[in-house]
Amino acid sequence: MKKIVVMFPGQASQYVGMGQRWLNQSLEVRERFEEASDALGYDLAKLCLTGPAAQLNRTDYTQPALLTLGVATYEAMRREHGLAPSFLAGHSIGEWTALTAAGVFPFADAVRLARIRGEAMASCDAGAGAGMAAVRELDAELVESLLETMDPEGRNVQIANYNSPSQTIIAGNAHGLRLAEERLTELGAKYIRLNVSGPFHSRYMSGAEERLAAALSDVTVGQPAIPVMCGQKGRLYAPEDDIPDMLVRHLTQPVRWTQMVRELARAGAEQWLEIGPKQVLKRLTLETLAEAEIYALDEEADYEAWVASGKRDPDAPNLIGLCMGAAAATRNTNWDAEAYQRGVVECYRQIKALHEQAEQEGREPAESEMKRALSLLQTIFETKGTPHEERQARIRGILAASGEERLWPEIALAAGGS
């Protein structure tokens, strides 16, 4: 199978209305948002869908919103499409999303930590006029060299993000940014001030370190179940890494996105999926890897193209295997032991037998076998008390992931039964 990278964006990708498609179609996504709302003390889904924009754009609200949407959508893609990435990566708060998706942080703890991180960063005062700017059309090494000459100790301005060979983000106080603009534009750079509330990933964030470190010390931290990129180092996290300490240090250190992309390409990454709002990381990744196969799943056209790419992939999971996964992953609300044995356990055994027979014979499942598996899955859904909307969404995902939409007329009829 293809080596897939799943990427999660950072701040500046948020917008009012983000996540609407996923919240509308997935019960599990709504449940994740409810869990996050309980942890935060306000209705996070409402904030994402209706704003106000001024509140959503505040870093202490933006960060938990992006993390929740990223994790919930990622989990939905795994359930509905059998998504199995080889690597996870994220930009700034997106790295926290990646670590949570990989099992490093319990979800509710991660949501609270994202809020604390945002609050701590927002509390760092670098004076009026401080902030960040994008420098385009100039090589990152040239930007770095100019800043070192202009401000050797990085007192007033620093590089905050190495986003691509032609885009560098700088952060600093008003004086440093003003001087940098003069020097950089003289060299032909396109200089764009960013609408952010502070000079993130610079020395001005040092005041946030103590609070974030204290919050992390109270949380159970695991090891990633899937390899995750470390934005501070530009490489994969290693087993010996102290993840909390590295995340704290990253507050004042740049995001090395360009290096991360190149490292993943060297590791054999073949397909790139951006999960989260907009397509910022898609654009930045293409500036480093112009020929990359990459999809921003928040864009309807990209989502459909990615689903279509799975149909053409000979390694795409077969329909019966996906039925087994859906049967196991769907939550049960029926505690009648006899009914559960008859309508869930026995039906799952029959689906498994169909799957094993095709594998033993070295062939793809026959159409009659796929229809039988789908019928058995319907019985499992009915027995477990799965809501009609969720059944439809799961079956649509199975059909799309396996490339078997031709079966839809019969399945649509069956799905409308109860």
C-alpha cells in the first residue's frame, strides 16, 4: 500500500463554518465536539460553525478548535475509508493534533492543553506592533543571513517558520519587523504582515513555557502509535525523546516545515493528505515537492479526487474487509445478550468467513459475497441500534473506499428499511 502522510494545519487556517460537512454527516465527530465542549466549558461546535470570527480567531479559542476538528475528522476518515497513514505531521498546534491522533495524549487532556497553550501564548506581551510577517519570493537562507547580519542575537526579529523554499515567516517586535521589511523588500522580497495576535515561535514566547510545562506535567503522555514528525527538529520523534520538553521548547523555536517535508519524502511518502480547514499545508508542501500527490480534504473537489484515487489503487481494502472493520468499530446500544449473539456475533462470523474464503483462494470477493456482507452488516447495525444516518454514512464510506459504488442501488434500498 502507499505510504500516506496525514498533515494537520496550524493557526490562520481557521474560518467560521469550518467542519460543517463532518459535523453534519458523522455522529462520532459530533460526539468528539461534545466531549471537547465539556472539557472547555463552552459549545465548540457552535463557535466553529457560527463564530463570531473575532472569538474564533483568538489563539486561546483557535487552538482547541483546530485540534478537535483535526482529531475528529481523522478518526472519521479511519472509520469510513480505512485510512491507515504511515506518518503524521502538523504545523505548530497541528503537531499537537498529530500527537493526539497518534495516541500520545488522551483527547480531553489534549483539548485542555491546547487552550492552556493558547492562553499562555496570548499572555506574552511583546509590545505594540509586535507580530509576524510572511516573506515570499526570497530564498530562506538569504532571509536567515540578512536577519543574522541585522540582528545577530535575535533580540528584535527571528525566523518563526521555514514554510517552503520561497516562504519564510518572521516574528518580532515593531522595530525589528519595520527594519526587516525595509531590508527584505530592497532585496526583492514580497513582505506581508500577518493577522496574528503575537510573535509566535520566537523568544517573546518564553513567558509561556513555565505554564505549559506545568500543565503537561499533570497529563499522562504515551508513545506515538504512528510515527509523528517533530516540528522543532524537522525529523520524526524518537523513542528516547522527551515529548513534553520538546513541545515546551518549541514555543520559542521555529517550525521547520520545509525540512519535515523533505524528510518524509526521503522516508518514502507517496501520498499527502491535509486534514483540517483550508489548504494551507497543501500549497506549502507543493512549493517544496512540486510533483507530490496531495489532497486537502476540506476542499470538496480534493476529497472526491482522493476517494477516486483509492478506487484506482490495487491495494485499496476490499469491501468485505471494510464491513468487518465497520462491524467491530460501531458502538453498541443493545444489551440483550441473546439478540447480540444472534444479530452481531454470528453475523460477524459469517462476514469473516466470506473474507477468509476469498483470501485463501487468492481472489477478489464476488459480487454476491459483497452483497451478502453488506446485508449482514445491516443486521449488525440494526441489532446494535445504530442510527439510520450513521448507517448510511458508514456504508457510503465503505463503498467509496472499496470502489464498489455499482452496488449502491441495492444497498440504498436496504439501508432505508428501518
